[in-house]
Amino acid sequence: MQVNFEEVYNKNKDMVYNLSLNYVQNSEDAQDITQDVFVTVYQSLNSFQGKSSMSTWIYRITINKCLDFLKARQRKKRFGFLSSLFYDNSNDLKHNPPEHNHPGVLLEDKEAINALFKMINELPNNQRTALILHKIEQKLQVEVAEIMNLSPKAVESLIQRAKTSLSKKLNNSEG
């Protein structure tokens, strides 16, 4: 199966960037992840077997790269905390929490969006992925199921658990 990388890139680059942005909430990090995804796609294109659609395959790669990025960021934070909280000869913190830096968010909405994404980021990976794909990327549950390699019923359950968890967190933060 001969596939043109340039066509694959042009067709999927926006989807990969937007999905990455929904995971990391920072445009520079999303650009880095997008580049990393397409390096992997380029290196693996000849081994793509067509068991799923090309876009499903790329979604899976993107989700894995995003989750790997977030795990690495957590490891750096833990290590940074253990090594030192502050820069040498300064009272400035080395590791501030990432700020939601999405180009489509108005300044006055930033605080609410930051709080919501902080809660989304606290969800288990499978719930977060299902929620992002279904509610933010607006994929049908059957598409989410194919991307996540789960049954549609399992995806429905993940989304419901994510919504329940977010609802509880929102109620706790307001009360």
C-alpha cells in the first residue's frame, strides 16, 4: 500500500494539533507533539497495515504521544520538587503549573477554562481521552470506540464516569 506522506500530513495536521492542544493546553507544546507525531507517522508509514483507517491510526499515535508528554511533564515536576523548589540565588519558583494557553480562549474566560482543564487533567487517562474525543473533538461514540480500540458501550461508560467525576469536582469547587 503506497501512501504519500505529504498528503497524509496535509490531511491530518490540523486534527493532530487540535487534539494535542486539548491535552496539553499550550500551543508550543502542541506544536512539538504534532511534529513528534508526524515523525512517527513518517517512520511507520510503510508498516501501516490498514486494519483501521489512516486517521484512526494517527489519532491513536497522537493520543499516545500526548499521554507520554504528560507523563514526562509529571516526572519532571516530581524531580524538580525533590531537587529544589526555587532557582539558585532567587525566590522565583522553578516549576509553575502550566497555564492554559489556547489561542481561541478569550482572556476573561481563561480562569474558568484553566479550572475546567485542571479538573479534566485529573481524570484517569482513558476517561480523559474519551471525554476529549467525544465532547471537544466532537467524535461520535463509535468513532471514539474505534480510536480507543474499545466497544461503544465501554466508551459510553467512560464518558459517563468522566462527566460524573467532573460534576462532583465542580460542585466541590463551588461549595
